[in-house]
Amino acid sequence: MELKKYKIGDILELQRGYDLTSSQMEDGDVLVAGSNGIIGTHNVARGKMPCITVGRSGSVGKVHFYDQPVWAHNTSLFVKDFKGNDPKYLFYFLRNLHLDEIFGKSSSVVPSLDRKVVHTMKVPFQDDVNKQKDVADVLSLLDRKIALNRAINDNLEAMAKQLYDYWFVQFDFPNEEGKPYKSSGGKMVWNDKLNREIPEGWEVCDLSDYLHVITDRVPVSAVNENTKYAPIEVLPRKKMSFNECAPIENAVSGLCAFQKKNILLSNRRVYFHKVCIAAFDGITRDTVIVLSPDSKDLLGYAYQLVNDDMFIEFATRHSYGSEQPVLSWESAKIYKVLKPNFNLDVAYSEHMSSLIDRVINNELEIANLTKQRDELLPLLMNGQVSVN
């Protein structure tokens, strides 16, 4: 079905957001919506509800939807008038315009988005509000499932971290009677290497006793369109796993292979805390250290050793270079870690095994759902596909 074309100004009205400095932000229930998302809170709302924002400066063209009161910040535009159209449909409509690609890369000077220019753009538009709602429902369903998977993973990762801290930081792992060791009077002894007390019978070893580096170099000639490329840029901060890949045409040098459930550690600016368990086989660049536990039975514990804030702090101190500090495995592998008795490292990893599998499966499902949504979006917006 061919859609009629309209000027965007006939479909909706954009307005610049309101000035608010960081010092003026206050604790409150109102979100402050900047060009690339939430930048703070306030106790006064200024903008429509629901609110659609479009990045004006900074993250130019980025579109966000909020179904609660917000303060639309001056780094963004917001939809002042929906002109009778379904708000959620307008959100997907604006996303499909790819204003970030049109205006974010349009000049050598600092890019910005002029609402008057956007208003004059002529585009095909579904003007039947009932059909708008049908389309928005389909796309929203996919987005809700993506958000649910992310929330589940956040909870699972918090659970894994909490149990690790409980057993290996607070030392309240179950004793022979099933009671928390340290809280129940378990014996602690001083360790000179760590300069602190640890449970009796525990040892201290190097990180390399648990993990080794994978250096499987990949020539560019071996890369094809089906190869998944995960360089440092796609690795998230403080997340157990990930699903994003970079365009394979960007894989041009310094390539190395990784396998599913290898641990990927960014060796540039380690303080960004990019430590992830791979959800798939693929390739990365030499700006990422690929690690594997010496035993698959120790993946959960080995991951937490390098995910721990104390290791990140150590690795940051032992990186070299000032502009983009680099961590070498030679420096990292001597980091001192605890080797518990009674195979508690194995027991913890067994607890984490199904949790890690679920996190990985959720990430893969997020990737599939995102692909479906992104493929459907232009087809639904252009009238090439309709909702039955």
C-alpha cells in the first residue's frame, strides 16, 4: 500500500527543550531527558506526557520515548503537538527517519538539529490512527520483550555478584554445618601477600593459575560475511555478556578469534570495566584480551576474579601510556587471587553455570528480537507491510 506524503510539520510539532544546568537539577521524581537519554532528575516537569525527545545537540537525532513526566532538556527537541496522531507510532516514525544519520554527520562543525528544517521534510505517513496503533502495538511488543530480557539479566548478574561477595569477600560461605563461615566464628588467619585476613586453609595464587590467554590470530582473508565481529567498541561496561556486533567490513587488522564462553577483557582504559563472557563464536581485535579458564568448571569464579572492582583497580594502576592506558597480560596475570579450599571455587561456578547460560540465551534472544524489530520498522512505516 502506497502512503501519502506529508510535511513533518503537518504530522507533529517539535519544540526546543528547556534550559537546566546540572547545578539546578534536584532530587525528584521527574526525569531530565537530554539528547541521549536521562541525565538527571528534577522536581518539575516541562514537556508533554507521554514525551518524545529528539537529540538536538550532542547525540543529534537520537529518539527517546517516556511515558512519565519529564523535563525536556535544551539539548533535545520534544514533540509539543501530536496533532491527533498516536504518540507511540510517532516515536517509531521518528526513529525510522534516521535523523542521526542525516544531520549528525552533515557538517564538519558541531552538528545540531534545526526543528524548522525537520518540519519541511516530506515523507510517506500512515494517517489512519487505528492502523497507527496496530503498528505501534507490534513494535512495542518486541521492545517490551527486549526490555524484559535486559531487566532479567540485570537481576541475574546482581545475584551472581552478591553470592560472590558473600562467599569470597565477606567469607560467609557455608561451613560444614551449612552456617555462614566467618559470622559463625570460622577461623581467620593473616596473609602477608594480601595484607589481610583470609579463612584458614585458603591459599593465594596468581590470576594466571585460573586463566590463560587465547592468541588465535585470524588473517583478514579468512573473514567472511557470516563472521561475527566484536571489537572493544561493542563491549558494554559492567555487563556479564553482550549481543552487539560491529560491521564486518571494519575488521581489517589485528584480528583474533574467540569462542563462546571465552572471557573478553578490554585492554584499553581498563577503568571503563569492560569484562564480558562471549555469547557466540567470533573475532575481535588485539585491543581485547581473550581469556579462558583453565577448567570449564571454573568459568563462573574465574569471570568474577577479573570482573571484581579490585582487579579493575589493579589493572588500571598497572596499565602503561597516558592518553589511552594499555594493560598487558604480563602485568595482569600476576594479580593475587584467593584459592579457597574444599573446591568452593568449583561449587560457586556450578551455582553460576545455569545463570550464565540464561544470561547468554537472553542476550542472543535480544539480538534476534532487535533484528526483527529493525527489519519490520521501515516496512511498516513505508506501508510495504501491514498488520493483519
